[in-house]
Amino acid sequence: MRIVPSITVIKGKTIRLTKGDFSSEKSYDVSPLEVAKQFEDHGIERIHLIDLEGAKKGSPVNYATLETITGYTNLVVNFAGGIHTDGDISKSFEYGATSITSATIAVYDKELFSSWLMSYGRSKIALGADSLNGLIRVGGWQKGTKIDLFEHIKYFYDRGLKYLKTTDISRDGALEGPAFDLYKQISDQFPELRLFASGGIRNIDDIKKLRDQGLYGVIFGKAFYEGKIKLKELEQMILEGTKK
């Protein structure tokens, strides 16, 4: 299983929210580059970099942070946050991203997102499908929709979608445990998808349980920043994975 820490950025600083609530913003006294290097030094190979300002604004803002991390580490970076145009994608790749995750545009312009799967390749474009009570939310999770999560996924699955990142927003940053049942339902209904579970990770045991459930990858953040997951634990789990 791919173990993927997330680094969420506002104004170049490492921050976390709880359940997508901007009033819950908490800043950590470590720069995105410093934390990225810590991950790399302990065997992590890829990260999920979230430009939260970009997500809220509707166009990426923190390209400089992306460039710094890709310039000073060998990490594979998936970049997300306000990617709505071909120009946004081109700049993301120009500044070092290996792939991007886009969510909002897949709601407002399904044909455009579908075309990206063909023009950039399915390995370069991931769908972000984050939901609250089973309904998709967009714009940095600030805007609700009436779109059913499973119907949304199916639309793009039928058009060749390969990578999916999905979060149960009610659990994100709450350290209350992942939505194990939701991920199982998605995996059962869309067996060819490479699913990255996100939200609610409390500790290394949650990650192991998701691995044992057969998930392709896990994205986590707050549990690490709050000291619930240790770098040595991640390193050991990665080593165990390479021996299998």
C-alpha cells in the first residue's frame, strides 16, 4: 500500500483544518520543506501537497512551495488545490508535480475533466471526490452539492478514471477513525480503481487496517502533526512492505 503524507499549505506555512473548517486552522512550527525532508529521510517516496488557498480561490497560489519541495527533495508530489484549467495543470507540472488531483472542476465541467484523463494520461490525473453525508462538496469543501458520491465516481470510472482520492469530510482532522465501510463499498463497486483513503486516520494501526482491507493507498496528515503517528513507525511499515 502507498503511504502518502499530506502537507497542507496556506501562505507557505504548514497548517491543518478540522472537517474542512477554516476557523479551525492550526499552524505548525515546521516549514513544508522541512517536513517533506523528514518524510523522505524515513523512506516516504511520495506526498500529497494541498494548496488550500488555491482550493478556496479557484486557482493555485502556492506554486513556490511546490517548486521548493520538488527542487530540494526527490519526492513524487501529487499537487491539489484550485486546479481548474489546462494552464493550471501545465504550471503544476512545470513546478515539479508528478500528478495532480482535481475535484471542483469535475463537478462544474465534467467533459473537461474527462478530457484530461485522455490528454495527460490516467496516471497524471486523479479525481478528488470528497463528501459529507454522501454528497459531494467542492471549493475547498466550502460549497455543498446534491451530487451523490457513488454516481459521481461512476461517471468518471466509466470514462477511464484510474486514481481516486476520497475523504469523508466529517472525519477529516477529527482523529476519530477512517470511514472503513465507505472505502470497502467503493472498492467493491469500482474494483479497477486505485483508491487513496483520506480522513480520520488516528494512528499506525488504522493505516495497517486499511492496508489489510486491500486499499491501494492512504493519505494522512493530522495524526502525524499531532504526534499520533511517528516517523519510525512509518519507516518500519515501509520496510515491512518492501520485504513482502
